[in-house]
Amino acid sequence: MTAKSNATAATSGDETHLVGSDLKRVDAHVIGSDEYAEIPELDPSWLVPVEVTAEGSVRRRGRPTKPDAKRQVTLRLSPSVLDYFRATGEGWQRRIDEALLGIVAAEQASSNGRKNGA
């Protein structure tokens, strides 16, 4: 086994097999005419029609995204906060979102009260 190979040796009983990949060998392989028979013909039904807007962007198929759709973020939380919510079981991420929404609503109500009372 060469140092450049990504393969590792795995032993089962008395035999040693190489496990992993040999990308140089794969890259060097030329597909023969007999192998083309294994590849199915490209059928027009496989292609999805695309609509392009006047601005030149592609209009996506499927369910439209909600205007207030949630966005994925990376968030660092204190271990105690994470442990607490995870201990509540499945749906703990949703409960964190609900707790934060409650804080935002309370802050907005408090802020509106200060504006109206001042």
C-alpha cells in the first residue's frame, strides 16, 4: 500500500482486503462501449421545465416559501439552557423559538408602553 492511497487494510479471518478508494485508478478508467448499455437513455420527462422571471431569476417549482419562514442559524447556548430544553424531549428547538418569541413580544409591548406613556 502506498502512502498516497486513501485505502486502509481490513482483516477478516485469514484474508486482508483494501477498504477505501483508489481515485487515481478510477480517474484513469475509460468507459467502454459495453458499459454505455448500462446507462439509461435521457428521457425528456426527467427534465423539469423552468420559468424565468422578467428580472432573469429562476422561478422555483413546488410550495412557495412563507414570507415569515424560519431561517437556519448557528447559535451558541449555555450548557444549562441547552440541557434544560433537550430534557423536555422532542421539539425542544421549537420550544426555544417559542420562548424567544415570548421575550420579543414582551419587549415590544414594554417598548410600546414607554413610547405611549412618555
